[in-house]
Amino acid sequence: MYRITPLIATVLLLSACSAEQTAQLQQQASAAIGGVHQAVQDSSAPLAELKQQASAAIGSTERLKQQASAAIGVAKRVGAAAAMLDPELGQQIDEAKQQLDAAKQAAGAISGKQ
């Protein structure tokens, strides 16, 4: 009942208006709706751009992670070969492996996969 009362009041007010006043009210309402629509479009554009930039950044992070993983694999093979030739170098390589593993874990944490 309470919702109907404002509607009835609006209808009565509009019926009391002249055709010219009604047309002006319709134009004003249309302009207000157009303004709101434009504001929504204007605010949506930067959000879409930010979404694209975030997606590109995630892709770049994933590529860097893959490249780092490949580099670690190569370093492990080279390290194993060098350790066979020089045991002292083997210790240094083991320390480097530990550092690389820590870096890999940090990269995984950054990309959201741990």
C-alpha cells in the first residue's frame, strides 16, 4: 500500500501538469538517465584497462617463471658435470643450488603457487 501511494501521487502530479511541462519533465529525466549511463561507461573504461594490464603482468610472470625453471635445469646439469671434475667446486655448486631453490620458491610465492 505504501508503494502505491507515491506512485499515485506522481501520477496525479503529472496529470496536473500541462503537456509542455510533462515533455520537459520527460526530457530532464531522459537527460539524467543519459548522464548516469555515461558516468557508468566512463568509470568502466579504466577498470577494463586495468584488467588487461593485470592479465598481461600475470602472463609475463608465468613466462619468467618458466625461463627461470629452464635456467635452473641447465645450471644443475652444468654443476653436476663440474662437481665431477673438482670436488671443491661441487660444494660451491651445492650452495648455489640452495640459493636457486630459495629463489624458485620466492618466484612461486609471487605468482601465487607455492
